[in-house]
Amino acid sequence: MEFLRHFSNREWNVLATLALDLAIAVLYFSKLASVPDGLAAPSAALAGIIIQITIVAVIGAALLFGLINWRRGDQEPADERDKFIAARGNSIGYGVLIGVIILFIGHLVLSALGFESELLPYSQVTPLVSAHALLLCLLIASTAKHLSQLVMYRRGI
Amino acid sequence: MAVNKGHITNQIRRLRFDHNEMTQAELAKAAGVTRQTIMSLEANKYSPSLELAFRIAGVFNQPLEAVFQFQPAGGEE
């Protein structure tokens, strides 16, 4: 954990965003697993979880970023290196997003053509399942973006 | 014709010490960047834009080529 001492404010913010995204996702999907009807159809339980998670995410973000700003002072304005790293991270995240969405659509097309997979049979792909698959795609892309930004800050570009 | 990629090296650390032991933070402020960017430049982990390179050279009152050098990949000039 020695390397964490050399993190700049901006790196702390990227790390915090990454950790918060993953923590909220784990919390949401673990709560989702306990819903009796699952994602077969919209339900009051599902709506309750979404509201609960949204509140937790807002409070968590306020506390986490407030703590970072309180401990380390305000963030310096972004310079050309920060903007370049942000742009490269966005580009990597976008590429990953396109890749995972193509994989998902490919899975749907193959399933529709009769090449069923046991992981997610076509008959079980409800609109809610599709929405959550897209949510997962966004999470994977966001994770790739923030991880690549941290690597670029640490290893150089 | 293949492009020789190479990389950019610099004399920033030496020039800082020659300029009354200027700190990284002071140089960063004068050049309008963060201290982390100066650290990355000194470690040759980041190649600056032409504009930033001119600003840093201006802080040291030196021509650009006295601060930044291009090192071709094969080592030849």
C-alpha cells in the first residue's frame, strides 16, 4: 500500500470512482438475487432495491469524495496530461463498451437462430434482463476506463 | 518509408537545480501544469505538447532544444 501515498488527488478520485462503481454493483446484484421473481417481470421489490441503491450511491459518493477533498484539499485544475489520460481512458472504455455490447447482441442473435446457451437461454431474455445486461456492459466499460486511467497515471504515457 | 518512433528526453531536472534549486511545484506553477506532470516529464514518462515544451523552455530562458531532445528508437540521430 506504499504506492497509495504517492497518489495525486486526481488519482484518488479515479480510484474512488472505480471502487464505488464496483461496490454499488456488487450490492445491487447481490440484492437482486434475493428478489423472488427475479427479472421475469417488474415488481415492487425490484423498484424498492433500485431506489435503495440510488440513495446509497448518492450518499456513498458524497461521503467518499467529501472525505478525499477534506483530507487532500481541492483538486487542481486538469492540465494537458490529465486531459490526455482522460481522453485515452474514454477511448478505451468506449472500445470495451462496443465490444461487450456486440458480444451480447451476438449471443441474442445466435440464441434466436437456435444456438442456445445454458448461461442465458433466449426464452429467459426478458426486457428487464436485457436492461441489466446493458447495465453490466456499462459497468465493464467504466471499470476498463478507470483502470486504464490509473495504469496510465502510474506507468506513464 | 518507416517512421522512427523514438522518444523525447529532457534536461528539466538539471535545469531546475541550475535555476536556484527551483522546486517541481514552482516550475509547475510557472508552466501552468500540475506537479505530477513535471514529475512524469522528469521521469521521461510523458512527452509534452509543443506548447508546454515552449512554456517550460521559456521558464528556464533556454531554447527548446536545450531542454528537450529527440532520441530515435535505434539510437542514431
